[in-house]
Amino acid sequence: MRLMMVIALALLTTAAQAEDGTLNPDEGGIAHLRETLAARPDRAGFVCWVVYETQKGGMHDTALTALQDCAESGNAPSMILLSHAYENGLGTDPNPELAAHWAKQAAMTGYAVGQYHYGMALLRGQGVPADASAARYWLEQAAAGGDESAAEVLKTM
């Protein structure tokens, strides 16, 4: 998986040699990915996958801003990963309200994983007021979308 990430970053970074002889100067990497996302939103899936791999690889500070760009572009998996970053303080201070906000945004796209996470935030009152009725709704949506974890939680409600 790391090899694929390196290849993807190599494809997106500037390959020309800089005046000082350094390959892939500062304008490459995550900064270049953000520029690519802004200029070519049709490439969001690929760009956001690279950002996802960067975040999951432990480079939280490096990935956070690009992850926000991906989430703001409408990429639901990025919304969940950003929610996770805010929930757990990965590259940022923990912020339960922003974690719930991004889980809700993902849920509203119809993404079952987002529906599960937002339902759980509502069930637990994490970043939002606890609301068992709303939690059930979102968990039912997630289960209908194939999320097995949501189906398991519903059995206990």
C-alpha cells in the first residue's frame, strides 16, 4: 500500500529539476495535491485517496489541510476521516462538534459509513445533543445501505 502511495505522489508531483538540483521541490507533495484538487475536481477520487493514505500512514499534520479540501469538495470518505481526525486529535486539537459536523455531512450524502458514524454521535451525545430517535433514523439508513455495524447496534436499541 505504501508503494502505491509513493507511486501516486510521484505521478502528481513536479518531476522537473529545480535550479538547485533538487527533484520534487516544495511545490510537490500535499501542496500539489491541493492545487490539483482545486483545478481538477474531477480527480477528487484519486487525489483524496492519496490524502487518505497519507493520513492513515500517520502523517496527520501534513494531511489535515488537504483532507479538509477533500471533505469540502464533497468526498464522503474524506468527511469521515476528517471527522475521525477531529474526534481523536489527529493533526489538530480534538473537537467533538466538528467531528459530529463532518459525520453529518457524510451521512447526508447517503454514505452508509457516514450515516453510521453520525447515528453513533447522536446516540452517545458526542459533539451533538443526544437524540435516540434521530440516532435510530441514521442507523436504520446505514443498515439499509449495508453497514453491518449499524445493524448490530440497532439490535440492542
